Amino acid sequence: MADNKNNAKICREVLLELLPRLHRQISRDLADALRPHRMTPAQYSIVALLDTEGPLPPRRISSALSLDQSTVVNTLNRLQRDGFVSRHDDPDDGRSCLIKPTSEGQRIRKKCEKAVEGLMKDYSDNLSGSGWSKLLELVGKLEERLVRNADPT
């Protein structure tokens, strides 16, 4: 019984305090790294996805990045305004469009990638390879459990 109480306390501390605090700090660090390149983390994620996957409709971007469609549409509007993406008719669906990165979007993505790599190097210096492997394993198990519990089927 004492172990269950202690596990629940640790679980609460990790899930409700530590991970959210780490997420906020990582988000701030990423925003700071991207700011000189006129990109937000959401914008960078979209341009990187498009650069990797090729042209996609907004709904697929939303699904791939687990972002609300209204967030994606607003972010795409800003990316288009800044010349980082362009919209084109979807030949397979006349009601939709395909989003493509522009050459400027691809260029800025490469600059952002270097900034992100620098940030990741700063983070990676804090744990050994086996430490990162163990962390990945544990977070993967937690994610698997949370996804399984969230699935209504």
C-alpha cells in the first residue's frame, strides 16, 4: 500500500509538475532559437513537415502535427504572408488546396534546422547516450499507455 501511495505521488510530480515545466522551458528555448529567423515553433514544424513530406492539404498537416485545424489555418496564413509557403489547387480534391514550401521557406528551414541542432546539442550534453536511451524508453512506454487509454475503440 505504501508503494502505491509513493508511486502515485511520484507520478503526480512527474506528470503534473516536472514534464509540464520541462515542456514550457523547451518551448521557450525553441522559440528563442527560431526568433532570429522570423519563425515560431508551429511555423517551423509546418515548414519542416512540408519540406520532408512534400505538398499537403491543411487537414493532413493538422493531423500529422496533432494541431487544431484553426491553428494550422492561422499559421499557414502567416507563413504565406511572409513568403514561406504557397497554396495551390489540389488536383484530387477541388474543395481543398495543397500547401508547398517556397524556396524562401526551404532556405529559412535550413537556417532554423541549424539553430535547432545547436539547441539539441546543448540539451544532449546533459545526459550520456545510455541516459537518453533510457529516457526515450520510459517516455515511449508512458506515451503508449496514455494513447491506449485515450483510444475509445
